[in-house]
Amino acid sequence: MNRLGDRRLYLCTPIRPDLSAFVESCVKGGVDLVQLREKNAPDRQIVSAARQLSRLLGRLGVPFIVNDRPDIAILSEADGVHVGQDDLAPEEVRSILGAGAIVGTSNHSIIEYLRSIREPCDYLSVGPVSETPTKPGRPGTGLELIREAAAVRDGRPRFVTGGVTPETIPRIARAGGVHYVVVRYLTEAKDPRAAATELRRAIDAAL
């Protein structure tokens, strides 16, 4: 928890041809937490990409998270795993990775959030605030879930997902958002470092 409390900008990225250069540019722009989320590639390719990012982010001093897969986290020496509601339970992930690993979980309703705060998670994500193609079929939660989760005051970092841009950050922050997960604003950027800098400036201004 202490490693994550000051981290504000969380990049979630798939495998891409320029993976290391892209992630390093984002970190130089202000990203301070990174997750590899790849649903379609063969396991060998995911392991290779995860090892690549683990080495890079270890050098840069940024925690590295693998989506869904404790086995790949172990093989790549990642810092932790993020799981969804239909994946392994956080308690099971913790039993595999141990007390020192980072474990995070996705939450799409206040019921899920209240259940997750009883699990051995280091952080929780809430959203998506608006519908996003990275989670097809998942409707946006709007800002109400952010307000409800902020009222719980659990103490663990709470990362807002879905539709995070420099323009939307101020109203998300007013609803209680402090930490942010970003996908498309960075993965689709022509200049990832500049895009990350814009996001970080908006976060710092809002807070």
C-alpha cells in the first residue's frame, strides 16, 4: 500500500511492436504504474513481453503488474497481478505470489467494491466511468460509483478507469477520484510522452 499511495497515473497496455520505447516514453511523461493486459497473444509472447517490461520498469523504479496471470507474473518477476471479478480471487492470487506482491482488482459496482475491500488487495479499481472498447459490453458506471467508493474511506488506493482524459479528470476528481488508469489516451497517442505529461498536469492541478 505504501508503494502505491503516491502513484497517480496507471498505464494499462497491450503488447505492441514498440512496447519498451512506448512504455518508457509514458513513464518519462509521468506514468508511475504499468500493467500489461494482453488477452489474445500466445502465452510465450506474453511471457516475453512481460520479461521485457519487468526489466525496463525495474530499472525505472516503476511497479509492474500483469493482468490475470500469476504464473506469468512469477516467470517475469513482475511486482504483482491485477484480477477481474471473474478471474482468480485476490486471496488465491495472494497465496500464489506471497505477501510482498501487489494484488489489485476491478470493481464495477458498489457491491463488488464492498466485497473487494474484505479481500487481501493492495489497490482497487472502479469504473469504467464511461463505456470503453477495452471492456466490450460493459456499460459505463458514471460518476456515482466513484462517489460511493470514495465515501467508504478504506485507505487503499482507488484507481478510476474508463474515459480518463485531461478534460474529464477535473470532474472525476470532484467526485472523489485521486488515482487514474489510462489506456487509449496513451496507447493511441502520436506522442505518448506528451500525452502522459498532459494527463499528469491535469491530475496535479485537480488534486
